[in-house]
Amino acid sequence: MQLTAPAKSSTTVNSNVKPTGRRDADGMAVASFILGLVGLLVLNVFLGPIAIALAGAALWRGTARRGRAFLGLGLGIADLLVLVAFMQLDSTVSWSF
């Protein structure tokens, strides 16, 4: 199963078109940032690790949006730290308001 369109032949390369792997990495960087940000409020036990994984994959693939990927990585880690802090305060496995 292929998730991206096949690469174009070298004879019809347009200078404005990014390679599909790079576009995917840019999308992963943005997705990690958004999921990390939303994870601070809800479902941080799920969204935090997903944000970390997406940010790591985007950085590994060489995204042009490195800052956004690092923000997603930091927010994913912050999600898990918030979860641990509230678990310690409530003495439970999860937290609620």
C-alpha cells in the first residue's frame, strides 16, 4: 500500500514541486504540533506519544519545518509531564477537573 503519489520522472521535474517524502514530513511536523497542543487539554496519554512519534519521524525524514517539529516534540513531552503531575496530585491513574 502506497500512501503518497509516485515520484515524477526526472524529465518532467518542476522546480516548485517538493518531493513527496518532504511534503509528508512537513505534514507530520504540523500534525505533531497540533496533536501536542490539543493533548495539553484532553487525551494527553494518547496524543502525547503520538505527537512525539510524529515529530521524531518528521525530523528523521528531514522536514523543512524543523521548528514546528521541535515544538511538537516539546509539547508531546509536556503532555506526558502534565499527565504525571496530575496523577501525582490526584493519586490516581488518570486525572480530571
